[in-house]
Amino acid sequence: MENIQINKITLDEIEQLQKIGRQTFQETFSESNSEENMKDYLEKGFSTEKLTEELTNKNSEFYFAVLDNNVIGYLKINFGESQTELQDEKSLEIERIYVSKEFHGKKVGQLLYERAIQTAKEKNADYVWLGVWEENHRALSFYKKNGFVEFDKHIFKLGNDEQTDIMMKLKLTE
């Protein structure tokens, strides 16, 4: 998988972002959620308006993982006030790392993750944090393997269903 490129996403790539965003969210969560809640979230969470707002926000960055001109995954990071919680100037949030199912286990997530860490270091962040759904064992073990430790929990609402996210962080500075 040595030809994977990690590219910053621009506004004119919004349709590709919408497509990979919806596809990977569905692949990851559809088994565990009602069709109605999923449909609602996919429509609102990846609407053109919402993505335009996110892509033009100076405190958020999106990156695609691209292989042979196909988008196979993406990363979303937030800093400053754009962080969903803990709006600490010295932290960076990895809000999303998603890779399409057929490329799982091929180090794509690791490349996107490394891009996030690189950005955090460029911004002199003291630590990186994120929230992972407690049932997403794949993601939990990925972050633990990369040195993240659990520090809190919070509730994420998908439609009318309340789910627990485990919050994890990684210190970058000693």
C-alpha cells in the first residue's frame, strides 16, 4: 500500500468527502443502529451545508487518503474553539479517522493518524485527544496501541439512541 497519498481536502472536493463520509460511517455503525437513526444522521451530518461550514473553518482540517485516484479514507482534526469538547489551546482533537472497509488492516488509518500527530506537533500541541464509541473495539485497540489512555466518558446521541464514547488522550510533551 505504498502509493497512498495523504492530501488536505479543499472545498471543491466536498462531494468526495460526502461520499466517503457517508460510506464509512454506514460501514462502521449500521449494524448497531436503527435504519431511521442512521438515515437521519447521514443526511444531516454530511449535508453540503454542514460540510461547507466545517471545510471553511480555520480551526479544522480534513485530509483524504488516496490510492490510485480513489479516496479510501479520511481524517478530520480540530483545534482551538472547533474542538467538540476540551477547547484547550494546547490540544488537538482527532474527530474522525475513517477508512473504507475493504482497506481495513492495510495501515491506511495509521497514515492518517500520523498526519494528525504531525499537525499537532507543528501546532505545538501538548496533547491529542479523541472520543471512541465504547463498542468500537477495533478503534479502541488501535488508539491504545498508539499510546492513548482513557481519561473520561461522554454521551453521543445518534437519533434517539444514547451511546457512550470513551475519551482518550496522548501526551506529546514530557
